[in-house]
Amino acid sequence: MKFALQRVALDVDENHQKRDRTALRSLHLLAVSHVRFVTALNGFHRSAELLVKYMELYPTCIELVLLSVRLQENDFCLLNSVLEACYGPTFLPEKIDPKDLVDLVESLMEFTPANYQLALSVYKFIARNYSDSGVASDGIVLCGCCLLVNSIFQSAPVAPESVWLEAAALLRNSEVQGIAERFYQQALSVYPFSVKLWKSYLDLSKMTENEDVVTEAARERGLELNTTPH
């Protein structure tokens, strides 16, 4: 197995510029078949190393990433560990075309819709690389916002308070105020006595000149936000 992987890696290195997309696609399918075969014979844990190595060789092969999810459904920790082994802590290729990014992320989230760790990483990646003004960039940012919000809303058990706080801070600094407002309302229905969340919501309200409403809502729950009087 190791010899076969080494030969494939050498072949890719030597012929990277010559190989057309059809040949590369054939190698993708061969890799997927190999992993499935080893899994059927020896179980997932014996094929995990093979899967990671193939994903390192073929980072654009969506089927390999999806295979890691299907082999152990609803375990997004496993998926994220595979993505981290391939791409590092961002879970994503360093350079990727916007369309390929959307296709990859949508495919992954289809199988693990509550994967808020991946959604957080995707949003940060988008904010870093696609924050320029323009219709295309705005569309990708909106997609990232919706992905992040929906993943946390669908989490069961409920995501930790720290996750809601991190996502709230990211959304607060985005241009999509409507989504941020909806997210805060849901967050405070889950953690109604979180002073940190209320203070974060207050920061958002300052942008919309809605401080008094937020301060009064917090006071009704026995929380004083210590705002500076006008």
C-alpha cells in the first residue's frame, strides 16, 4: 500500500504540468475506490491513514472528503481532523477558486449541517480573502454568514456560549446587519443571562442607534449593562 502511494505521488509530481483534467479525474476515482476497498476489508480505522494521504495528493477531490464523512456519519470532529491533516488549521486549501470553495463547503455541510467549527473557519477564510466590494464578493460573504448562522442554530446539543460569542463578533463586524440581529436574538433566547452576549449585542445596537431598547431588555432580565448616559 505504501509503495503504491509513493509511486502515485511520484507520478503526480513528475507529470503535474502534463496531466489533463480527464486523467486527473481518473486518479481521483481510483483513489476513492482504493479507500472503499480497504475499508470494506479492514474497517474505517485501518483505512483512515490511506484516506488522509490520498487527500494530501488530491486536495481538490471532493469525493474523498465526502467519503470521510460517509464512513462515520454525524461525526464532524472526524471530518475536521481529516481536513486539518490535509490543509492545516483553516480546514481549507490555501488557494481555491471562489466557485470551487462554495461547491466544496456546500458538499461538506450537506452531510454535517451542524459543523459550526468548519463554518467558523470558512467565514474567517472568506472575510480574509473575499472582503473586497463587489457583487461576487458580497454574495460569498452572505453565503458565509448564512452558513455560520444555520450551523449553530442546528447544533444539538446546543453549541457552547463561547461559540455563539465568537460568531456574534464576526457577524457584528459584517455588512449583513439583518442576519446579525436575528442571530443575537436567537443567541439570547438560548443564553438569556449571558452578560457577554448582551454586551456584544449592545455594541451592535450602537451601530443601529438602538441602544436604549437593548439596555432595557437586559434590565428586564436583571442585568445592568453600565452604559454611559447621553
